[in-house]
Amino acid sequence: MDRARLDGAGFVCMPGQAEPWYTTGVMRRYATILLPPALLFATLYVLTLTSVHTFDALSYILDVDRKPWRELFHPHHLAYGPLGAGIRLTASSLGWEGSAERLLQAANALAGGLGVGLFAALLARLTGRWQATALGALLLGASYAYWYYAVEVEVYTIAVLFLIAALWLMLELAQRPALRLALGLGAIQGLAVLFHQTNVLLSFPALTALGIGLRAASATDARPRTGPALLLAYAAPLALLVGGAYLWVGLGVSGFRSWEAFFRWAAGYTTTGYWGGAVDGARLALLGQGLARTIAPDGGALIGLALLATLALNARRLARAPRGALAITLTWLAVYGAFFVWWEPENIEFWIASLPPFYLLVVLAAYLPVSDQPLPRFWPVLLLVCGLALLPLNGTAIARRGDASRDLQRVTAEALAAHSAPGDLLIVPDGVLELYLPFYVERPQATSLNQAMTATGAWPAACAWLHARIDTALGAGYAVLIAADAIRPALAPPGEPPTPAERLDLDPDTVAECYAPLQPALAPLDLGPGLPAYYRLPAAQELAEGPGWDFTLGHWGWHVSGAIPASSALPGWALRPELDPVLTSPPLRLAPARFATLEVRLAADTAARDAQLFFLDGNGRADEARSLRWTLEPGPAAHTYRLDLRTAPGWEGMITGLRLDPVSVGDGGTVVVEWLRLTPR
């Protein structure tokens, strides 16, 4: 490549290569440049696939594994779910069994390798130097954010593949504006938008490329392309792909019947208030962290400064860049940068889209000649050192992050599974644990503060929603496990990004008040050293076989009918009986031979003094023939009643529940049930 020369438009041309890049011969030559780095990095990514996933990654995996295709269209990356479903369907037809996890990771690894190869081919066209080509591929492919999301199940790697192709087309348009290039750019950007909605921002550098190309053509061509024709050629496929897909999914597949509902769906995250915010000093500090970690979690700031120094101290060389390259890349970086500084500056996934134009400028600054002066050796060597340093730094970081045994969320999920049953309700603070539990340890009944807020929109309603979930779980006979950080959300340490609870504007004291009625009943749960604190409400079967139900602490999933609540100041479950008052236990499986007596302590100031206990049969039904009657002691004081079960009618077979009728009928008085327990033989 060192024998390359510049063509009239500013692109490098190899000997005998003055024809446009899209001719068959030239494309074949670029394919030979693309394939080696693509295969090399795709292999690297496949060998380093992660076993520790992000929240979004687990969402995609679970969606593809479990949802019908009509529910796979996420409004902000419309094409990713259907692509995953297509991959899984194809693999299943070839005999694949199991989750789509590795299939989707392999697809990302392949896309990541192709992106590196395409970027290398673009640098070959721009510089004609194999050293610059290899160095650019190394810098992009070994950067932490690009590497990690190429071994994860996320949308960004496939999207950036289309962005690199769009960058190539924009640079070509700035040289020789042509309808086929504009059509291709609109189609490629449309695909990028369907994989991530924010790629509508690419329209700014795209329009910059069109403008530069038109100005150059008007000065040199006898019959230049007209601006409206090129603009239409670019905008038409973009609008048809993106607009058509959203309308088809929103109005057809999803069946929204109003533009308001359609907008709420399409706008999604932008309406939550969770993302975005004033650009202040704290946000700029987070920006520095995010950019450094995009390059490398360890040493990324130092390597980033070296890359910036290469740009700053060789800025005059960029004047020799192909026409429009500087304007297109700087517009790209400015627009994407401004948006994501406002949106979420610390999140490395959003900076992947800015890596190709940034590294393009860095490599050009190191390799473009100034007049006839020889290229200085220092800057290419510095970039080579940076690129080579990224391999061990980020390889180690990715191996560490992908190690399930070091993942706190994974270890916590496994510990929670050891202390719970599949139907138990687990309330976690936020984040990936909500999805780890169903995916890794088959605990599907997991929820979080985030989910409660998403379902309701405001904390008072979210609190009621959580209590309803707890009551449902206890009433079905299951246990409830609640994280201490879900009861009182922790604040982010100084200098760290805000926690999800802070972003949702949840005050820790206000959240804690929601759980105050449950506090007396919550038992500490020790998951093990170094793991988060949890509390537990036992399952009904545990209480039946153990201490029984202390109603001074809570209702434990029992439900009442035929009565209304009375004063909460009374020591127990205070009820004002109406017609046929009934307290029914959660589902149980009681073996009669194990128990000798049932003890119940209650007080009643009603005129009616007849009480009855039913033993529910295998179908959960109550019957007079399976019950025990007794008469309450006179007076309003509480008494403990010990009922002999050994000779009780119907105390046989499998008992699936208990039903207590404290009195036969209400007469204006109050009944207070303090506790109930079974004693073993």
C-alpha cells in the first residue's frame, strides 16, 4: 500500500484503482482487506463470550426465549428482538435446543468482527498504508466498550456495523455525490435506527456530507446532481424503512388505536424522566469516567489522553484528509456527544457509536503526510503501544467481568434460590438481579422498585402495588423475601452515578414507610458473608409446622370475608363480624397424624359465642362433617382455646387449609384473633 497515490477527489488510489470503490474489482480487493481482521476479531470475541449479563441483555434473552414474535418489538430498537427470534428459529430447525443466549452472543461477535474488518477496509481506502489499516482495526476492536458489547447480548454492536458502513458512504458522497450513494446511505442509516433509535442523530453528519459533495460537484461537473434529487434519494429509504416499520408495528402488530397511545409507545424512555438532566459539574465528571471506561476500565484515561494528544499535536495533518472527512466526523462527534452528555454520560454503551469517527481522526492525524515531509515515527509507535496495551488490559477486564463466580448479583441470586421456593416472591432493589432470578435460578416471581414505578407511575400507587403482590404471595401460601435496599434504598456514593431509586426520585424514608406495617413480621435472612441483607416473611406451611400464626404481627396471607376491620389499636386481628364471618388460611398440606391439638387465642365482646373450625378437604372445600365447634368463654377478655384434633370429625386425609368462623353471626361487637397454632403429637 505504500505505493498509493491520491486521486483527484482526495481518496487514496492504488495503482490501477482510479475507478469508484463499488466496482466489482475494487470491492473484491477491499474484501481481501476486510476478511483477515474480521475473522481475527470475531474469533477473539467468540472465545471471550461473557457469562455475566446486563439487565438489557437478559431482557432480550428472556424475550426471545419466551415471548411470541408479536411482543418482541422494543420501541427503541425495533429490529433486534425479531432478529433474535429469527436466529433462534433457524437454529432450532437445525437441531438447537435451549436458550437463545449463546446464539445472540455469537451473532454479536460476528457483527463485531465484521465491523472491525469494514473499518480496516475504510482506512485502507483513506490512507493506502497497511500499518494504518492494522492500527485502526486494533484500536477499535480492542476498545473495552466495543469488545464487551461484541461478547454480550445487546443492540449496539450490530448498530455500529451499520454506522461504519454509513461513515464510508458519507465520505464517498463528499467526494462524488451520486444517487446510488445517497440511496444506500438512507437505507443503511434506516437499519441503524431500527437497531437503536438514537441513530437518527446520524442525519446531521449525513446532511453535512451531502452539502459538501454538492458544493464540490457544482464547481467541477458540467451537469452536477441537484440538491433536491440527492436529498430525496437519501431521505426516501430512511423514511420508508423507519417510518414504515414503526407504523406497521405500532398500528398493525401492536394495534394502537390512537396517536397518543402510539406516541407513548414510540417515545418510551424519553417520557419516564429516568434519563436526561442538566449538564452540570457532576455530569461532566461522569462524562470523563464514561469516556475513559469506553477505552479501558483500567488505564483508559491515560490511553485516552495519548490519543487526544496525537490529535491535538497533529491537527495540521488533518487538513490533508479527504474532502469532508474532518467536517463529517466532527459533526458526528459533536451531535452524538451533546446528546449523550445530556442523556447518560457515564454509560459506555452509548459511546460505542462515536468510536469509529474518533479513531478515524486519530489514525489520519498520525499517518497523513504534510507536503513532502517524511512521516514522524513517534506518533504511529505511540498509537501502536496504546493499541497493544488495550489487549491485555481489556482482555483481563472482560474475563473478570464475565466470571460468574465473581459476580455479586449471580452469587446473590444463587443464595436467594437456596433460601426460597420457585413460587416465592422476591423483592429486589433494581437492576439485573430482577432478571437473574428467573433466568439463572428459576425464580420467576421477582420484582423491584423499578418495576413497581413502571407499572404505576407514582410512589403511593407503587407502594399499594407492592403490598398487593405481597398479599397475593402470602395468600397463595408462598414466602416473601425482601432486600434491605428495597426497604430503604441506598444513596450513591459521592462521585458515582445516581442509583435507580435516586433517578426515580424515591426518598429512602418515604419508601421505608411503605414497609412499616410489615416490619414486625420481617425476620432477618442471612445469605452469607459479603452478600446483601434480606428479610423474610415465612410461607404458610412453615408457620403451620412451626410457630403458627401470630396475628399481632400481621395477617400472614389469611383472608377474611363477612367482616370489616375494627380498631388497629387492639392487639391482634380486630374484626367487626357481619353475616357469616370467615377467616381462611392460605393453602396448606397438613398430615393429620402429625398434629395433636390446635390452639387459638381470641377475644370477643359479641353476643354470639359459638365458634367453629373447618378442615378443608382435598378440593379446598369446607363441610359441616369436617369441622369442630366450641363455645367461647363469657366476657370480652382474650382466652386461649385448645382444641383436641385427634378425635375431631373430618381430621383425616390431606388437610388443604383451615377456616375459622370466630362467631356464627355479627351483632355489632368485635372479635380480636391474636394467634393460632398447631401443636405436634
